Amino acid sequence: MARRGSRAGPEQGRPARIRQEGPRPPRRPPRLVAQQRGHSDEDTGSEDTRNERGTQAGRILQLLHVHGRSAAAGLGLHPGSDQSSESPDRHGLRRLRPAHRPQPATVDHRIEVESYVGLKKAFDEAGLREVKFTTNVGTTRTFDPTSPYQEQRRQALSYLKSRVDITRVLGGDSIMSGPFLYPYGAFPVTDDGEPLWSDALQDWMKSRYHAARSVFEELAEYAAAQEVKLAIEPVKSWETPPPNSVSEVLDFLDGLGPSQGGVTVDTAQVVMESQGPSVFRADVARAARQDRLTYVHLSAPDRGAVRDSWIPWDVVLTEIEPVYRGPYLVEVFNAIPPFDSSMRMARRRFWRPGEDDPVRGVDSAYDVASAALEEVRAQLPST
């Protein structure tokens, strides 16, 4: 990062007098965190079925433990995350959240892709050949497609293409989702250390969006050739700069071709960031009309238990369900590093079987996840 009062060079990817600030990689060894119980499409009612799903998730997690140091390097939801996890959705599809480690711009992405080939082979040999995956990708200050510097945009394109390759390798529904337009959590500040907000931030983002267009045009063509769908996820404004709303993602995509990318709608982000039900309904209709409603996450506003939460089920039923044909990701985050800090979580975490002592009268993380799946099936019978 450029020091206060200095000017950033091309290798830092920041224009003079404005620099990006965001979370730094924590200094702790990589470890794996299970967020939800694994599942398939069968009914969730019996204890035997739940145990079977837990076993399937355990096999995945064991494999990630074995392969984590090589296979999980570099694909990050949050810059600075050092943990891996997997999140299941209604179709038995899993989204990988592999560990992110700081990378030099000269990293050989081919080695990373090959490590995922090995991971997929291990999944297949463990009897998980039919399990589907999507990926969750975030850009970083090193790989920034919105950078004003052409060389850094080129590096970002190479990084994002490699993530398309990884998504293709893992197979399944082949959706690459996440906040991969502007670097996650990299808030711009002036040389005097003053953050940019409101109109100043929105005006500053215009040039960043413009710089990213050629990157995304080429990325979208590459992804289409690999049969991978791109879905940019808007994330709430206290986690990261824009795009923070569905409409901002759609505005960016308007400048691209009709088939060049879509949007991920996350119910948690919508509740906390949208301008209200009428605007959200209009955004969903707009995305569906443009064939850009690519992925949907069902998540509570506090990113915890889905049952008895503030998820706007009426809007999901009336606005999304009639026009959406893709998978739903049931998303539950435990309040553990690095998610607790990046998402500003104040609630207590769910205790984890095999890692924590049971808490009397409190559901485990796996119980919370199973209840979430049951709630989704009750609210959305078509699932």
C-alpha cells in the first residue's frame, strides 16, 4: 500500500491520491471450517438420512484437509481469508470457499488449476462423483479488474480465467459467483487518510467500472466457451465498496453483451442493502427479463439460522420462484474467523461437533444447517 502522502505505482494498482484499504491476511495457519451439513436431494426427516449426509460432508472435509495446502490456495471469497469450507444447496450442489493466501502477481495459475484436478479426482474416488459444485470468487488488490493500470487488469483477467477453469474442473452446475468485480473490502481513502463515501465514492467508482468493461467482455467470452456462468454478487456496503445492490450490478452489465454475465441475488444482502420491496421487485424483474438472474442465495440477515429469520419469503415466492430456474444456495455462516470480522458479526458462534464441547440447550452448527434446509423446503415446496 502506498504510504500517506505518496503516490501509488502501477504495480500497486491505485491512482495517485487515492488508495485502497482492506483487511490484511491474518497471521495464523490455514485450517478448515465446516459451515453446514452435507446433503443430497432426499428428504431430511430421518436421523439415518441426516447421519448419511453428515458422513458425505465429512468425506468432503477430510479430502479438503488432505489437499488444502495446494488445492485451496488462491481462490478467495474474502481477501485475507485463510480458511476453507463448503456450503451445500438444495440440489446437493456445493460451493467451495477455499482458502485465500496472499499471492504475487507472477503466480502460475496453471499449477493452481492442476491442484483442483487432483482434488476433483479425490472427490470422485471417495464416491462423490455425482456431487455438484459451484465456486465463490473474490478479486483482490493484487488482481483488480477495475485498476487504472493495464498491466494489473491483465493480471486480474488471468486470475479470473483460472477461476473459470477451476469451476469447470469441479463440474456440476458450473456457476462462478462472488464479489469479483471490485476487490472485496478494499475501501478507497485519500492520501490524507479520509475515506470516500456517498457521492464521492459513487463518482470514484465510475472510472473503475469503465476500466473493468474490457476485462469482463473477454472473461465472459472465455467463460461461455468453458460453459461456466458468471454471477457477480453485490455485497452490503459495510463489508465492501460497490457494487452493493442488484441494480448496480445490472447497470454495469448493461454495457456488456446480453449473455455476458449475470447477478447473484442474496436475500441477506437484499434485506440489509436494498432500497425496499418495490425496488427489489423491479430489480428481479429486470434481471429475469435480461436473462441475468443466474444464482440465488437464501441467507438470514445475521448470516446465521435460517429458521424463523427475516428472510423475505413472500418476495422469494412471488418474484423469484416464478422466473428462476437455477439452484438455491442455503447459506449459513458460523461466527468464526475470518467471517466474524469481515461480516461484523456480534452474535455467538454455533458449537461444532468434533471441535467444540456441546452446549446444553443450544443447537450445533450441523443442527442449524439441517433446520435451514427443512425451512427452505417448507417455504419453497418446489425445492
